[in-house]
Amino acid sequence: MTRPLIALLGRKDVPTDAVEQYCRYLGVALQSHDFQLEIRRVPWEIHGWAEALDALRLEAAFWRGSWVLVQYTALAWSSRGFPFKFLRVLKTLKSAGARIAVVFHDPEPFRGPRLVEHLRTRVQLYIMRRALAAADLAIVTIPPEKISWLAGSSSRAHFIPVGPNLPIPVPPENALNSSGQNSGTPTIGVFTITGGEPGAREAKIILGTVRHAAQKIGKLRLSVFGRHAELRETTFREGLQDLPVEISAEGVLADQQVIERICAADVLLFIRGAITTGRGSAIAGIACGVPMIAYVGPQTAWPISEAGVILVRPGNPAELHDALVRVLSDPELCGNFRRRNNQVYREHFSWPAIAARFGDLLKST
């Protein structure tokens, strides 16, 4: 018997909504576990909170006894990151008799040095603790022991990593024997760059790293694609004009084009903060089997540690430079990394593996 399942989202992110993509892929995978997932939104940014909550109250009347997967990111429920109304959403669902599972996509608060950022951090911690207490089930996308505010409460939160948010097939067992690099000019891939000033810093780091590799190895190709990538094309072309580096900078692409760009790379750089099991753009590289070099941080944990990823410390350019030259110069290492990525993707980050864990939790809780 198929069970109804609701994924409840806040405002839509543009131009791409990673949380909505997550829910769509999860919904397809959950069909084999006898769940039929429907996506619903609380469009507070369009109609205002009063009208949005009234509409939710009417809808939730039909969800009594059903699981509602409430997707939490701070900015989905507040334009400035103060998501007080998120607790009203949970109260509305509970009053309707729905079973609540909160999926924490942002399991740590936004932090910063300014007074308003300190205040926002405290508010978000308060909201997440209250949401954990109100939920029948909590899902976190990084291991609970890596989340600062879950100390002493980690038994109530269950770890399920995110998938790649792309239609990447699960490799068969014999794919573990694949090896070697792509033929032709060695290609360095970068999937998405942060907007604004953080993106400028990322571009500077990428530029310095590629310059070092080109000086050591020779002819290279830099392929940058995804959100904000096209905005940094001039930076890369001007900074690499004296070196034999072919440059491609493309913005948001169709899913299949993204997969093609990732698979065409010999190595992927991930420096948009530390790599974690909650970063879908990083998981996409693992899913495609591509060797990766990524920043390590406090939330970097298993099963990332089992994948074909070289972890380097932020703020240590020499370590990043050496890692890139090493990957591009060692076909045996690349083959080993591809095999490890295929295995980790199949066992932990593929949507069938993720849906199996969701299905077990929803049926047993």
C-alpha cells in the first residue's frame, strides 16, 4: 500500500532551488519504498505570512497521520535569516495531527563578526532547538556529532547525507575497475562560484592555483560552470593570458550539460567553504567519479573521508597547489580515486541509498 508523504518548503530560491531538486529526486527514489511524495510550499514571500499560514491550515487538515518532511534553511523561512515564523509552521502542522520530520539543510547558523550577525546566530540556534523539540523526527545532512548545538541531543537526530541533485546513474560493481584520466588536455573543473565578494576571493584562489599548475605541468584547460561562473570569466582570462590555459566559463546549465562538464574534468576543485555531506555540488563530483580537491573543515566527516578527495586546509595555498599538481601528474592515483568515488556514491550518496534510509526511519518511527 502506497503511503502519502508531503515535502513542505518555504520560499523558492532562484534561479535554481537546490532544496526543491532534492525533494524531487528523493520522491522518485521513495516510490520503491511505497511512499508517494508531493511537494507543497508556504509562499509567505508572495502572500504574506497571515494568508500563507491560513492556507497551510486548510491544506494540513488533510494530512492527519501523514508524514510531512519540513525542509529547513534559514533563508527559506525569512528574507533576513530570522526564521521565527518557522515555529508557527510546525505548530500549525502539529495542530492538524500531521507527523513532523524536519530536514535540517542548514544545520549550523550563519556566523559573522557584526552585532547583527551575532544576534542572527542566537536566533537561528533558538529556532533549530525548538524545531528539534517539536518534531517527531529530525534529519540532519551532516553527522550529529559535528553539529555544535546538538550536544546532548544527538540521539534525536538522524544523519542522512544529500544526493547530487542531478540524474547521475548509480555505477555497477564492475565500474570499480575503471581507471585513468580523460584523454586530451588535462581539465580542471569548478562547479559553481559564490556570488559577491566571497566569489571574488574564490576566483583569486582558483586563479593562483591554476597558474601554479600550468607553470609546473604546461597546457591545461579550466572549465568553470554553474551559478556566477560566467561573472568571473574576465578575471580568469586576464590572469591566465600569459600561460597555455584554455578557459571555459558558463553560467547555469541544463542538468545533462552539468554532468557532461563534470565528467569531462580530470579533477574538480571545491573551495566554496569546507566540503561536507550536505553540499550537493560537491557530492555531484563524487557521483560522477571525478577526483576532487576540497577544503576541510569542522563538519567534514565520513563518508567523505572514504571518497576520492584530497582534503586541504583553507588559507594554505601551497597545500592546494601541490595537491592539484599531484592529481594531474599521477594517473594511478586518479584511477584509485575514481574507484573510491564510485563505491562511496553507490553506498551512501545515491538516491536509492538515501531513500532506503528515509524509508526505514519513516516506517519505524
